[in-house]
Amino acid sequence: MNEINNNGPNLNKPILDELGTSIESEQRKSNRERLAIGVAMAIGATAVAGSIFTGDASHFEITKSMPFNPMAQQFMNSLDSYLAKFGEVSFPTVLAGIGLTKIFANKNSKLDFIDKISSKEMVSDSVHKESFLKKILQKSFAGRAAILAAIGVTLASFSVSVGNEVTNGPERPIIALMDKIPGDTLITESAQAQPMLDGQLSSSLVGHIEENAQSKGVNAVAFTKNLGEITLKNGETYNTLEFGFETPKTSKIYWTVTEGCKNIPVYVDRSARIPLNSNISIDGVSAIATGEINGFSAIGREGVEMSDQVMKDCIQKNIKAPDYAVVLNTSPNEAKQILDESNTNHEAATVITKSQYLKNSVKFWEGNVKPITNTLALFSGLFAFVAMGASMAGRLTRNKRELAAMSASGINNGVIRASEILRAAKDSVIATIVGGSISLVTPFIVNSLEAGFKAGIGLEELAVGAAVGTIGCIGGVIKPLIRIKKNIDVAENTRVS
């Protein structure tokens, strides 16, 4: 017996030697692989840096022109409206659901358990005493704010805010212009006329229109428009949306040809913050800001008003330059009759209403920008959805032993699912509140970056954020909850090691 025991270690030595050799071999192989990977990365880094510094990568771009899809654009243009309607319903509904759960939890042990377990982590990740704010969050919602979901809410609200300003902002100067001129009918060169497009009506046609309108007792006001720029003394420039009107002699911007094209008087929109009586340059012509107007600026263009004569003689350098449009204080039918009688040379001209003019502007900006900003809102929702799904999966992994113990003790998986859905609902509410609150300051930032820009956060923007918060948080936990049995695995996670 002693002989066998004494020989035992000698019999195992070859096995141990073989095991040691195998480990060393694996270690050498791992070192070779790591060295090869490191060398490949170093070579790759050198190649990338070289192509950047030599300029070879400056034209690198992955792009693909796609056929225009009007139906897809229409859907994206309407996306914010759909999300806003959903958010207006989902946020109060989810909040009410949480409230009712807390109300009935006092008399229902299952709801009591679901409410309590959904308000805090099963495994504490801190040895420090819980703060007052965290205790409030636990009693009201969940134990912490869903930061990633809140970021998604903020981005969605901000994106829609920018989209709405880009689409509706150009209406401001149109509304200000139309309020200045009585009448609801315009004669323009094209039925698609809007401020960002040029148009021309010859001086002879405008003269005939004014004569015929006067003979019928209809007020007719012609005006000119120009897209130009303001230059300040310090060299700073602003793009402009310039309007020229016939001005009375009592106006500060009244001008006659005898005054010449020097220090021409103009009104500048107050959003430009140009001090009164400042010397500026309008399209290369020296000017004086003799007063302020309000509401004539939008999307990178500061509103400017001047005499129509100074615009023609000094800006357009042609005293008989065409007008942009004529506003008639009459019905579209009578305006069409006046145009037909006046347009003896058959110029391109048509009659539209002020509301049509506004719709043309909205349609132009919707088609150019809103699909992009609404796409950003959509990606914000996907960001929140993925983030909350990952958060839920991580929480199930962290708490798998506790969840398995609960399941083993007889707690139904449906109760566990309900607690996690309620937790997601609480996360969605707090994410909406936090993200919505942060979004309130975003217009101040973007409005300071663009002249004439006036984005804002209102009910629609907040409702879109609420929709993103709800869809992202509650929708994001569905997949992990469907596979909750696999995540819990009672047999594996309750085994004593």
C-alpha cells in the first residue's frame, strides 16, 4: 500500500509535464496572435494617418443618389404630427397608470410587490447612503433617471422644434407684410410665388393694374422684393429679405431721386439688433438704419424695409425696374378681371390669395428641410428604444440570481414581467420630464447661431418627446421580457457553488 502511495506522484508527473507543455504552447500561440494583431493595427494606423496628412483621404465619401419618393417624403413630413398625437395621449395615460397602481397597491399585495420592486434595483450598486433625491425618485417613479432615454427625448423635441421653425418661420415676414398691406389678393408672376423665389411684373403692367383698379374703386399696392445683405462697419454681414413700398412724405424712409444713392434711409428688423441711426451698407449701398420693424426676419435673413423708389434706383439700379407683386383689396375674381384688362402684352402673371402665398412658402420649406429634421426625431426614438432595451438586458443580467430566487419561491413570471413593464413606464415618465426640461433651453442656443431664427418648444415638441420616451422605454423592454425565462434560468442561477 505504501509502495503504491509512494509511486503515485511519479505516475502523475508525465501528465503534469504534458499539461504544462500544452499551456506554454497555448500561451506562445496567444502571444503570436496578439503580436500579429498589434502589428496590423499599427500598420493600419500609419496608413490612415498618412492618407489624412497627405490629403489622399480628403475626398473619401460614401454616398448614393436615390430616386425621389414623394410618398416617403409625405410620411416623414407628417411623422411629427403622428408622434405628437401619440405623445399627447401616452404621457398622461402612462402617468395615470402609475398613479392607479400606487393607489390600489395599498389593498392588493401583488400590485404592492410590483410597485415596490419596479422602483429600485434589486442589487444595490452603492455602499453610500441614498440621497434625498433618489429616495423621492424611488417613491414616485424608479430609483434613477433613464439618462439615455432622456437624451432621446431632448433630441426629438429639439429636432421637431427646428423643423417647425424652418417650415413655419418664413411665414412671419409674409404675415407681417400682408398685415401692412390691406387686401387678400395678389397679382404675381407665378402661382407658386413665395419669398424665397424671385418674380417680376413690368412697370407698365403694374401701372395699368393700378389705373384699372382705381377706376373700379379698388385699392392696389405694388411692392418690390430683393434678397441681399447688410454689412456693418466692423465687416459683419447679414443676409436680408428686403421689401420696397411706396412711402408717404412723412415716413422716415421717404426718399427722392434728388437725394442720391448715399445714406439711403431704411428700417431694419429688430432681431438684427442694429442701433438706430447706425451707418450700414445694403447691397453695397451706404444706408442709415432710421427705424425698426418687427417680424420681417426668418431663417438667416434679416428683414429690411425701404422706399420702392430707392430699391429700384439704388439697389436694382433701374428706376423702371419690375415690381414683385401687387396687392388688391378685392376678391380673386375681380382681381382676375383687372389683370385681364391690364395685361395687354400678355405677360406671365396670375392671381393668388394671401393664404395661397403662405401655403407656397410652407410647401417649399417642408419639401427642403422638414423630412431631414423629422428623420432626426425618428432616430432619436430609435436611440431611446435601443438604449432602453440594452438597459433592460443589463438589468436582467445583474439581477438574474435575485429574479431566479423570486421565481423559485413561487412568484409568477407574469408578475416579474409586470414589474419590469411598470419600471419602464416610470422610466418613460421621468425621461420625458427630464428630457423635456432640458429641451426648453435648446432654442436659446440654436437661435443665437442663426440670424432671424426663432425656434421654440411648445406642446407639440414636448408631445413628440413624450412619444419618444414612451416608445423607447416601454417598447425597448419587450424583447428582453419575451425571453425572460432564458434570462432567469432558475436551475442555473439558484445553484449553490
